[in-house]
Amino acid sequence: MRFRVIIEVDEDGMFVVQCPSLPGCISQGRTKEEALKNIKDAIKGYLESLKKHDEPIPDIEEEVVEVIA
């Protein structure tokens, strides 16, 4: 499965990664690579928890919008 993630750098220089398709699925790391590894583990755990509780994977639809600034 593929999930879109958003990467931001916080005020302490840590890379914070979240997966918008999975509410509350957030991780971090000292480097971008570490943060991406950690979010993969977090996503895997999130999906395992959904399966364990017989809950569906959230169906999130995404669109790209253009804004003239």
C-alpha cells in the first residue's frame, strides 16, 4: 500500500512526519531518512491495529487545487 506523508521540520530541527490518510499517525526523526523509516513503522502499526479491531482503513480522497497568488 502507498500513503502520502507530509514532512516538516520543527523548531528544534526534528523532522516530523504525518500521514493525513490515517488520523493521528505521526512520527519524527533526527534526519529525514530516520523520520521516514519511523513513519513506515507507525503506519504498519496503525494498520495492524485497525485489522485487530476489525475496522476499515479510512477512505480519504485527495485532490490537487490550483491557487493564483
